[in-house]
Amino acid sequence: MTEIFSYTALRQLLQMFFAIMFFHVSEYLLAITIHGKSKVTLKSLLISRNYAMAMIFCLLEYLVEIYFFPQMKEHWLISNTGLAMVIIGEIIRKLAIVTAGQAFTHLIKLYHEEHHKLVTDGIYGYIRHPSYCGFLIWSVGTQIMLCNPISTIGFAVVVWRFFYERIPYEEFFLRQFFGSQYENYAKGVPSGVPFVK
């Protein structure tokens, strides 16, 4: 039982707690800053039932593994690589939000709004979907940081699959809104999610 209160567990679990808190609170505050408080709901915290279940599963995996196999959690090079991924993913995602400004929303726009413009500068000049890229890196990084092998694979597969389905759906509407301008942009800039054209 002492493994759960060890330096390793406290450090890794605190890093996870701060990563989750910073991610969600900053998403919410950025949404309020960009769109105004009246247009932002608690959905901007991005906490769904499936997300909460995934986080509970990864915490359970962590506790079981640190109790029965504490040496699994002592791989600091791996854990620190995960921490670096969390930071890099967070930076990429927040750059995407700030660069897109009013054009960024947490929900896919089905209708073209007057203020909605195609953003191709800044980080969007290198990655077509930097917020998705950043979230994929961040989410997998959280599990590498915890040295959670099962959740690392699970998060990578589930998050990748989500974006694999979401990106074509979103790009259907972007092509409707921006026509050849978006086609040309999409041809020259990768999606930022592996194996998604």
C-alpha cells in the first residue's frame, strides 16, 4: 500500500491532475475570451461521459500497476517523455485556438457564418488540424507520463479513430464553405493526425 503514497506515485498523479486541470480550464477561459461568456457553455470544458470513463480507467490501471508492479512506474525517461508530450500537445493546441480566434469552435460548424474565415497562417501553415494534432499528442502523453501501457495504446487508438472519422466530416463542410481555396490548402498541408489525409 505504501507504493500508492510513494514519491513516484505522488509526482506522476500530481502531474496528471495539473495537466487535466490546465487543459480544461484553459480551454474554457480561451473560449470565453474569444467568443464571449454569453456564447460559451460548460460543453467548452470538453468533458464527456466517455472521456470521464477513460480517465477513471487510466487511474485504475495506474493504481493497480503501482500496487502490484511498482517498478513499472519507475521508468523516468519514459515518464518524462510523456510529460514533454503533454506540454508540446498543449502548446500546439493552444496555438491553434489563439491563431484561429473567432474561427475556432469546439463544435463543427454546419453553416458558414460571416466571421468564419479560412485560417492558413501561423501553425495552420504547417498543420491543417493543429488542435486535433495537439490533443492527440497531449492525450497519449498523459498515459506515457503515467507509464500506463494499456491506456497508452487505448488512448492512441480511440483518439486517433475519433479524429479519423471527424476530420473528413469537418472537411466536407470546409470544402462547402471555402471551395477551391480549401482544396488547395488541404493538398499542401498535412492534417497533423497520422494516416489521415
